[in-house]
Amino acid sequence: MDGPFIGSEAIRDGLVRKHQLRSHYTAVFPDVYVPEGQVLTLAGRAKAAWLWSHRSGILFGLTAAGLHGAKWIGDDLPVELIWSNARPPAGLVTQQIDLAAGERMVLRGLPVTTPLRTAFDVGRRPPMGSSVARMDALLRATGMSVADVEALAARHRGARGLRQLAAVLARVDPGAQSPKESWLRVLLVEAGLPTPRTQLPVRSSDGWSTYYLDMGWEDIMVAVEYDGDHHRTDRAQYARDVHRLEDLARLGWIVIRVLAGDTADHILRRVRDAVARRTPSLRTDRFGT
């Protein structure tokens, strides 16, 4: 019993005694236990929640997205379970949802909504900015296309949140490698700038390597990148960044580096200034300057 198990079943089967259950194991959910001191991942907590539902619930929403491989789903988020229970224990969110045929599957022994159904659910969840980032990660992990999700949505006409789902799908880009990159891309587009290309490849000046810019416009050689904490705390990464930026400047690129704490107005002002320097005619039809 090295993972979640149902305590009453373990006692019934003679695998553990009542006093051992109390002294050597910790309850995750009512009657669901793990060895004392064990820290569960999202997958472990998902299994515990399924066991709590008497093996009848179906994992959905962000829990399903994480099980399908989407990044940035925290292990401490409440487990989301399709199950009829008005008062779930702490750490669990239950909802009664009628799934259509083909919208559920078994993944590593757990019942879970399919990637498409998961995307359909995640994309309709406010706020929109968070949903775009979640959808970016889910499509990146699964290889689904926007058209795939749109086709499923067409079979659920009248469902709540379809307007937001359409807006999310219009902004999604699996090239984003972090929620902050998703947020930054949406900020630029909603400000009237053209949709930038993500993970933009640029050959180094010596021809030996390729840089991948977070996002940008190749025709005017302007890029925008979000600098996470690792860029400042990792000395080796910092040195690589310095050399990389010097080389990109030699190649003629303007790279706008966005830091935590930069305001939206400040970011947009810098990006538009860079665009204006590269487009003297101020092509308002395309760059909104």
C-alpha cells in the first residue's frame, strides 16, 4: 500500500489493522489513506479522489488537463470530479455533468474526460486570460488543433460559455511555453498589434546555432520576450542571455524584454516604439501605432 487506498477495504481484507491505519497512515479524503508523510502529486490526489467516489467519479477540468500532460497545473489545486455530491471534502470540487458518447476515457487506470472534452470545459471557464494560458498548455501537450475543439463545440450548441470558448480559441497558440508568455501575447493582440509568431527561430551570426524568440514579427525584426526568475537567479543562464542578446543585436533584431512588475502600458509603449523605429511609415493598418 504505497499509494492511495480505501481504509475500510484494507481492514476488511486483513492488509492493515485499525490501530495501524490510525498511526501509520494519513487520510487524504474520508476513508482514503496514504502512508504517513507521503506527498501526493496531482495524479496521486486524482486517484485518491476517484477512490473516495467509490470508483465511480470521472476526473475533468484542470485535473484532467494535468493528467493529459498540460503544464502549470499545480499539485495543490482542488481535484475536479464529475460526481453527484453537494458537500465534497476539502480539496475536492464535484460537479454533475452529462458527457456525450466518446467524451471519456481511461488514462493510467483512471476515468478522465478526453483531451477534446477537457479543452471544451477548460476554455469555457472564466477568466478568459487564464483560459487562454490553460488552453495553450493543453494543446501543446496533446497535439490537438483549434479545429478539433471547434468541431466538438459545434455538437454542444446552447452550452454555457460558448462565446468565451470561441474568443479563447481565436487567441490560443500552443507555442507559448509559460502562462506569462500567453498573457503577454494576448496583451499585444488585444492592443491592436498583429498576432506575433511564437518560438520564432533565428539563426545565430556564426550559423552554428538557432535562437528561439518567445514571440515577434520576423518582417520587421522586432521580438518580445518574458524574462522569468531563472534568467536572474541562474548565473549560467544569465551569461547565455547576455551573449544571445548581443548576437541578436548584431543581426539587427530589437528585443523587448518584459520583466515581472512591468505594467501593460509600459510594455505596449516600448513595443510600439520599437515597431515605429522599424516602420517609418507607421503602418497603422497593421501595427496600430
